[in-house]
Amino acid sequence: MREVSVAYDGWQVLSPPQKGIIFVPQYDRNQLWVERVNEAGNHAEWIRRANWDGGESEATTFSEANLRMTRRNPHDARYFRDNAVLICQAHGWPRDCIIEIDNGAPNSHAEGDGADEASKRRQVIDALDAQSVTEPWSLVVFINHGWDTGIQMGFNIRSEPQAQRTREMLQLIAERSRTDLVLPIYGCDTAKGENGGEGHFADFVRDTLRDFGLANCRIDGHTVAGKAMECPHVRRFEGSGRGGEWIIDPGPEPLNPSDSFNAWKHALLERGADSLKLRYPLMSTAAIRAEVSRLL
């Protein structure tokens, strides 16, 4: 990928973010759900009971032994949304660039990602179709839960039909984007696996966008679970290679990481408009490593 220097707060970037879009999950923070469990005590289904602010409380009891109550977890939604707002502020984007996808009922972990997969996919597709793109996007962001084969928005590659639905979504993005699109996936595990994450979700996204003509696209994904915006275990997928490469290699010993990795980890925890966690997707790998090396 050809690197150019641009006047963007002094960053050396490949794709200045004039236009873009951010997807985050939306949870109803005041909704109360009752969980029905089976004889083994495992999750069976969610039953909408009432609004949390409508008189119910955590002390509520039920006559049926297999019912228990939970409140929808608002913390994930707040984390995702707040970081989306920070991205908008950093790039001078209006907040209508943030698209919230309703995730329906909570799942068995009390997280709000239990909506029908087709419903979530349709919301993403409708949002993409509704965008008036007068200038191609240079940055598309997903901030959500993830795993090695997919993301919370209803897209995954666990089977060929599901992979095809993911291709259709990526084609819509490709049709609206620059050939050097930057697409960070702030979500757990999408870049995990051997051989640089070859065959996992982030790698699939890079390969598919290249197939649709985005020859210089870049995908960042994470290899572990954790707070994705601050997670240092980041692999980058770009070019025509197989798999991705570490932005900063954590080293072979998980309990004894390199000095560079520790510096990278702490830098991502810093707050403010100039935080590295907001800047690094737009920076070349060499520029990130150079900045981290100055922190040692």
C-alpha cells in the first residue's frame, strides 16, 4: 500500500477519514426480562415482563422455580456508544454517522445480543442502503461483541449460506468506499487463530473486500476477549497475503510480554482526543511502531 503524508493533526495516515459510518449495538436500558431456565438450570428462553422503571425490582420473586429475573446489561451498550462518540469527535463527524442496531432480548449471559440474526442483518443492510454517499467512505467501524467466525450484528462465516450473507453486506460497503478503506473491527476474537488468523472473520472480511475491488483495504481485528477499544492484541490484514500480522507482537510468553507490547498496551488506555486507540487504525504499522518505540 502506498503511504502518503497528509495534514491530519500531524498523523501519518493512509486514508484520511473524510466520510464514514460506525455500527454499534443498541440495548433498551430500562427493560426488564424474565429468564426461564430448564431443569438443569440452563437458559431456555427470555420472557419480556415489564419496564424496569415500572415498579419491578431486583427483589421481585416468582412463584415458578424455573423463572429468574435479570436486567438488561446497559454497560456494554454505553461502552460501545461512548467510544463511537469519541471517534466522531476525533474526526469531526456528525453523530448521525453512528448507526445503532437493535439487539432485542438479552442472551443467556445477560448481554443484549439475543435478537433474531435476520433482524440484525436487515437493520445493517437497511442502514447501508439508506446512506446518501456523495463522497466514498474512507472509514467504516464496527464496535460490538465478536468471535472468531462473526460479529454481533448477525454476520458470520460458520456456513456457506451465512458467509454469502456476509459477502452481500460487504459488497454494499465496497460499493460505497474508497479502494483504501480502513475497517477496524473493535470486537473480541475476530482475528484469532493460527497462521495469522487465516480463515477467521477479519481475514474473510479483508479477502472479500479485495474481491470487490478494494485492493488497498485494511482490516484490524483482535485475537482475544476484552475491552476491544483498548485491547492491544491486534492483528492487521492488508494487501494480498494470507492472514494478518501483529501491529505489536505480544511475544511468545503471554505472562512475560515484551517491553514494546507493554508500552502499546498502556498507550491504548490513555484518554483524550489524541488517544492512540482513536488514531492507530489510520496509521501505518510502521508509524505505530515508531510511536510506541518512543514510549520505551
